[in-house]
Amino acid sequence: MSDFSLYFGLGKDHILDYANGYDHILFVVALCALYVSHDWKRVLILVTAFTIGHSITLALSTFKIVNVRSELVEFLIPVTIFITAVSNLFKNENNIGTKPMQANYFYALFFGLIHGLGFSNYLRAILGRDKTIITQLFAFNVGLEFGQLVIVLLFMSVCFILVDLFGVDRRDWKMVISSAIAGMALILMKETAFWLDK
């Protein structure tokens, strides 16, 4: 198996691993919660902005150019989830897309920077002392992006069935999904509040 295939698989499996990647899954779903199936282009832009953000800090952190305490990163990740989910509650889903450059894209990019630091801890652990990591880093990022697109496809498919086919109100869909994610993010924030440890 080539290095590319190996690290592509590791990236894909990391984002799709419910036990280890659930926080990132929650963030991707929170990003998608405002949208329905015909908004798929906007969702792709959001996910790509998130990928660009986490690719930057994943590279910087893996090459040890940026170093942030892992405990802080683990706390900030659920904070990004909470902010994204709560902000969904105050947005009018019917006005989405009226502006060419939405603030959501910048939030996804910025929050992606934080998530990249979280991915880097995992990647550094599996790379060990390997110094030639450019191919592995690229493959890992591509695998992460693929995993995120799988999550988006699954979520948007469920959204299509419930909202488009069964007529669930779009606002109700947004409110239920975003509220549930915000609640889970609060639990994660409490669990990762490192300053509370004895």
C-alpha cells in the first residue's frame, strides 16, 4: 500500500470514526443545518472553507511552526461547535444566499484553523519521527475532505427526505438539529474544561 493510500485512509477514517471524530462530525453537521438539498453548492463552499482552514494549521502544527496546548485546542473545538449551532438559531434560513459572500464562509475558515490543530495531534502521533511528511500530510487532508463530504452527503440526504419529500418545516429542522448540537457541544465544553481538573 502506498503512503498516499495509507494516509488518505487514516484521514477518512479519523473524520468518520464516531468514537474519535464525533466532535468534527458535529461541526460539519452544524455548518449544514441551515441548508436544504438545493443549497448543495453553498454547502460545498462551506466545507471547502473549513478544509482550507484546518489544512493550514494542520500543516503548521505538524511542522511544529505553530504550537498550541492540546488541552486548549480540545476545549476550543466544542466552543466552535456551540457558536456555530447557536448562531444558526438566530439566522433566517429563507434569506440564506442573498449575499454573494456570506459570513458563514469566514466562520468555517476561521473555525477550521482551530480544528486543524486538533487533527495535528492525531497526525503527529501516527507519523512518529518520519521527516518526509509532505505526501502524508496532503493525503491525510484529502482523506479528511472525503470523509467530510460523506457526512455532508448523508446529512443532506436525510434533509431531502424529511424536508423536501415529507414536508418537515425547514425552520423546525434547523432549530431541532442546531439545538441538539448546541446541547452536545455544551457537554463537550464541560468535559474538556481543563482548568477544572484537579
